[in-house]
Amino acid sequence: MTAQDEPDPFADLKPHIEALDALFSYLDLKSAPSIPKACGSYARSNRRPCQAPPRPNSRCRSHEAKGTGSRTAQGKAQASRLHWAAHRSAERRP
């Protein structure tokens, strides 16, 4: 018997392989954006990257964006009162 006379052992798998090839070409996994596995922010003390798992904004809960501060006049007044109250209480400590 020659190699041409033998039946293909993978003949029954060809439709499945073709379907998977079509699916992978549709998804185009090579161009998909990579999902970071760690936060990546660097510590000031030792300059090592943070290894905490990221949130959807690509940073961990400790390194998420800072708040924008008070925007309304009422909020600014409250922040000022709280700041000076903390400052005065610190002065009273022995």
C-alpha cells in the first residue's frame, strides 16, 4: 500500500478545524487589546511596580485617579471648614 491509498485519519475533523480557523480569523486575537495583569504604578519608596490586580480603568484601588476636589461654592466652604477644624485641633494637642 502506498501513502496515497491510506485513508486520512483526520478527515472527520476537517470541518471542525475549518470552523475554528474561521472563528479565530473573525476574532483576530493578535490585534485584541491586552488586559494588564497588574496595576503597574511605581512606588515612590522603592521604585517597584505595584502588583495589585487592576480595575477597569487599568489601575488598582490604591492608584486610581484622584478626585477633582470641591466644585460648588457650598462644597468649597465645607472643605475649608473641615481643613481649618483639623488644623485647630492639631494645635491643641499637647
